[in-house]
Amino acid sequence: MRKNSITKISTLLLFLLFLGISQNVIAMSPPELKATGDQEYCPLSTIPIVTTFTLTNPSGSAINAVYIQIASGYQRGSDILELSPNPNVSTNFNSATGKLTLTFTSAVSTTEIEDAVKAVTYRSTSATVSGERVFSITIGEANYLPSTGHYYMFIAANLITWQDARIAAEGKDYYGLKGYLATLTSMEEAILCGEQSQGSGWIGGTDEQTEGVWKWVTGPEAANGGLIFWNGTANGSTPNFAFWNTNEPNDANGGEDYAHITAPNIGIPGAWNDLRTTGEQNTDYQAKGYIVEYGGMPGDPTLNIADDTRIFIPEITVTTGDARCGPGVVNLSATSNGATLNWYTAASGGTPIFTGDIYTPTITSTQNFYVAAEAAGCLRGKRTSVRAVMLDDVVAANQITFTNCDEDGTPDGFTNFNLEEAIPFITSDTNTTVTFYSNSADADLDSNSIRARPYNNRNGQTVFARTTAASGCYKVTRIDLAVSVTSLPTGYEEQLDTCDTDGTVDGFASFDLTQATNRISTQFPTGRNLVVSYFRTEEDALLEQNEILSQDAYRNEISGQQVLFTRIEDNTQGSCYAIGPYVRLNVNPIPVFELADLESICVTDPNFTLQTINAQGIYTYEWRDQNNVVLGTNPDLVITAPGRYSVTAQTPSGCNSEVKEITVIASEAATITRDNIAITTLDGQTRLSIINVADLGAGDYEYTLDEALGPYQDSPVFEQVSPGLRTLYIRDKNGCGISSIQIPVLGFAKFFTPNNDGYHDTWTPLGLSETEYSAVTISIFDRFGKLLKSIYGFDKGWDGTTRGVALPSSDYWYTVTLTDINGVISEFKGHMTLKR
């Protein structure tokens, strides 16, 4: 009995304990909410943000507020959240953050909260609103971002350091979620925590470990040493995502190692800059607080205190126009992000003419249609132009007959055609492309095209041409091939002759083929529109390829004679009239000869003969003087006076040579005297000059010393002339003779060698001439001035002895006294070296 009583008491105590724990768990559980909504939005309309909304509050604790925010896609200035007046709810829409706060003024039931949220609406004042809007609904003040499932809150703390903000953030708790300085790894996070936040402040990025290597070092990203999100300064790069402000980061003041959301009035709203942990004196660059992020940490509970819904503005994503050749049906299509597609004929106004993804109107001209993605009952969607193009039909013949001449050597009705020559009779549109096929099916399919040249009608008497425009439109033409026989008399030929007068005797010249055309045209029957064209080969003529153009200036390509093949065809029908070697080109050579090299007359000769030499044929000649008077017709001409003469030659075929001219001048040998010679000595160097050159004669002269055979020089001055008796030679360049004169050039040898070898055995003045001087006295002295020898006369020199005794090698001094033929006495002193 007692044992059972104890058992019952124990059981009762355990039940009461379980009941108390359960009640505590219920009391600690946060509310849960569930929202649905994925709706199309009609521009300028109002739409509830949810289609369903439920709230569960297990603890029964009072819910004083609900926060609804445009968490993604928010457009400040045009997006609005609002609630119709409700006596139990006060509303505040913050246009800076895109957040609507519903504050309940008295105790309200869960149902009343649900009804209030269901009554919240969104509208945009922009007629061109686009994209999507994601709404976050939560019972906490922290901003909720559906894409991450995290919560974000700005904590005001003026001038707080980055390190203190990090510690403070990690001490925060939000419904059991651990806080940390925000790590913003997407544009949605950056916008929500920046542009849509309540202030600027610290975030969890730093490059304090390595300058220029920015890492997220807080929250889940802190694992494994942090997550790198930027390398470098303002011109750096990100491996994932970063949202730096203009010209940031820049470490402008040194030690700017911490990431910070810039003040709203600086640069890009919500973007980041780098700051020193204490900030700067400028209040725009001082921390006003920090951003705390909740979610994603190990051990965080699963919460349902927030949910999200979405609306989207129907939009056209892809349109496809169409084009066709001529009038008919076109296929226009469009796709959208899920809405109904309405088609219109105008960019605005009117009613839909069709609803659906594919529209197939019939057009008679190029036309624009317009398509809009619109919610049901909404005709205010953005219209997109879709173009239906009607291309011009190709203008081409349905059928032609194309004729060629049977001139391939076998008169069997088969010959080669150049189908390209039929193109002008198929179409006159030069902006099209024409290809050829053996059957119409291949032509329609643009498959298995055949060579246009050469095509032999043995392969088929009918071919098909496909004429295609740049637009892709085409038309198929049937071509019936026909073969005709030559219509000019057998052996007919026209010959064009010309002379080889182009400056080079090579058998080539220019011909005017229209002269042959005029002659050939006399063979044509009346009433036919026949044209003549010329080709180098018979094959070219048959295929109408490589035509010779222009006809009035063709230069033959085979030296001497060349036969051209002539094609005659009907220019109206395109049919061949005749093909054959009907034109022969003949280049007659002009006389080739030379004039003997005679360009001057020596005045001592009575007459001279001008001669033609090396003639390449038998010619007739005509000589003329400078007054154009004919002097003779023989190959040679005797003249008696200088002047300009010309000669031409003519072949039996009448081809004239070029005019050859020769100018004959008078010339003579030079007349030279001692009066034309000047000898000067300066600094021991002797110059010999011919003066008064014009007095030498009428010739053209050149000069040399001592060597009659030259070399000769044009200058009449000789420098550094050695002493002695020198001979000056003057030669007439025109061949009228060589004149000479002996000139004594006075000088004194510097040494002599009296060793009886026949060279320099005596010392005597050089260049002495009895025609210049009448007496000479030589006195020899030793270095002490002692007279050793006196010598008189022109024929003697000093042999290096005195009183019969040979003197040793040494320097000796001389005095030479000269008396010229006019009695003028000159004295020269110096020294020489005796060498033994």
C-alpha cells in the first residue's frame, strides 16, 4: 500500500515537472509567420504585397510591430508601401530605407495583425517601372534579406573604433542568432546595408594583415583566415564581389585598413571606403556606428520570424521579327517573364489585335507591330517593336534561250558555253548573284550547283539559273541552250598594219581594233543588232571570257604578228552569230641603223663624210640640214661646213625611222707658245699654268706633262711640278691633233750620288735652258764657308771633288748666279747632300 502511494506521488511530480518545462519552452518560442505571394504587377496600379499571410504566436507575448521592407529592387522616390487607415495601427514609411513599420497602438489579436499585413499594398508612381520587388516581412526591427536569410541592423555609435565595433557586434544577439560585423558578399546585401540603411558605419573587412589584401574577417567568412574580396587599391580587382566608392580604397592618410560604408552624401550611395580605425577630422569620414549581421553562424537556431513575397513587372525578354519576299504571311514571336502577350499595331493606344506568343499577320509592305507583356486586365505594359519586313521580289526572266556558235572544231551541235554571259538576259539587277543548276529542284534548294564555264550542252540542253538578292530572295529561270553555225565567209580575215614606232623596236605596238570592227560590220545583214568583241584564244571567244578591252588601244602580245579571235553576237537576243580568227595584227619594223661617230670638223680638212652604219635592211634615206633643206638621199652625206644635220630612213613598207641628228662643230690643234706658260713657286712648290687658253685655238683641249699618250686632264694647271726640262702636250678632244712645247722648270736637287752608276753622278741646276739664260756660275762651299769649287757654263756640274780629291758624304752649300738673255742677273743659294 505504501509502495503504491510512493509510486503515485513520484509519477505526479514527474508530470508537474514536464508540464513546467513545456510551458517554459512555449513561453520562449518566438512567433512564426508565413507569407505567400508571387504576383504580376500592372504599372501605376496598387497591389497587396501578399496573397496569404499567417501568424503563429505560441508564447502569446505581445507583438507591438511588424516591419515590411522592399528588400530587393527598391526604387527610391517612386516605390511606396502603404496601409489604409486602421484605428489600431499607426504606419510609418521610411522612403530612405524602403521600410514600412506597422505599430499596433493597443493590444491586438493575431487575426488583426494578419489582416493588417494582408491589407498592406505596393504601388509605383513610374509608368515605366520594371524588374521585380521582393518584400521582407518580419516582427523584428532588423532588416531581413530573403536571398541570404540573414538579418541586418545599423547600431549608432559615434566615433566608435573598428575594433570596438567588432567586439560590440559579436556581443549582440537577435532571437538567438549570434551577431558579427556585416560581411557584404552580394550587391543585394550592399544595397540593403548601405543605400537602404539608417547610417554609415563599420563593416567586417580589413587589410591590416597584408596591405592591399582585403578580407572579410568576421562572421562565417572568418573561417580559415578570412575571405579575400579585393586585391590592390582603387585600380585593383575582386575575385568575387566588392562595392568600393569612386577612387577607393586609397589608403590616403596611411593606416586606412578598415572597410566602412561611406556617408550618404559622398560619391555612390551605400558604397565603401577605407578608413583609419579612429576616422578623420572631416565628419563625413568618421564612423557613425556599425552594421551587425545575424545568421549563418554555427549553433544558430532556425527562425521563422520573417518571410518574403515577390511581385514582378511583366516584361518582354525576347522578340523575333520576320522577313519575306513579296506580300504574304510572316511569323512574329515574343517571350516574356511569364505574363500574357498582347499584340498591337501602334506604339501606344488602341486595343490588342492578338494575344499569344506567336503572331502570324499577312503583310503587303514592311510594317512594325508592337507586343507587350501585361497582367490580366492590364493594358499599360511597355510595348516592344517587332518588325515585319517585306523584301522586294527578284526581277528575273522566267525563261530564255541562250545561243552559242559551234566553233569547237566538230560541227555536231555541241559546244562549250559560258553561262555567265547569259546573266544580262536573265536579270538587269547587278546587285544579285546568279548560280546555275542542272534541274529546278536543285535550284530551289540552292544545292549541287554546276560550273558556269565551260558548260557543254552535251550534258543537257536545259539548265536553271537561281538569281539571289542580298536579302536572300531568289527566282529560278529556265535556260534553253541552242547552237548556231558560223555566218561569215570561209577564210574571211581583216589585217591591221602598223609600224613599230613606240621607241623600242620589239615587234609590239598599239592597235585600234575599232578599225577592224568597222570593216567587219560591212558583212552584217541589215536589221540585226550585232556587236563585235575580241579574244586572244578560241576558247575565250567561245566562253566569252577574258575579252580584250578597250578596243581602241590594244597592244599586241605576240611579237610581229598576232591573230585575234572575233565573236559576233546579237546584243538583243544574246545569240551567237559567228566566231573565228577574223583579225590579224601585223607590226612592221622601222628602219634600224646608226650614225658614225663624227661630231666635229678639223679646219685643216677640206670636207667630211657623214655615214650611216649597221643598217638592218635596205632603206631609203633623207638627209637635211638645220634649215630643213634636203641635202641627199644616199646612206652617206659629204659636208663642207659645221652645223646640225639630220637623217631618216624608210622601209619598203613605208615605216619611217626616228630622226637621228648629229651636230658637227669646227675644231683644230692647239697653237702654244712660251707666252702661254706661267711658272710660279711658293713654299718650295712649283705650279705650271697655261694662261690665255682661248688663244690656243678653236678646239676643245686637254693637257698632260711629259707623256704624249696621257693620261690627260681638263685643267690647264699642274701642281707640284718637278724641276727640269718638261714637255707640255695639248690634245684636241675632237681628234684634230696634239701640240707640244718644251718648258724649262728651274730647280735645284736636294742630293746627288757621285758613284759613277749613271744616276745623279753630278749636281747641277735643273731646267737650265740656253734659250732662257746666257751665262751660269756655280760656287760650292763646305759648312764653314770655304770655297771648294767654281764651275762656269751650261754643260758642267759638280762631281763631288775638289782639286781631284773626292769629298766625303756631307751637306754642302751652293751659290748659283744666272744671267738671262736680257742681261738680268739672278742669284740662288741653298744646300744639298752628297751621298756616297
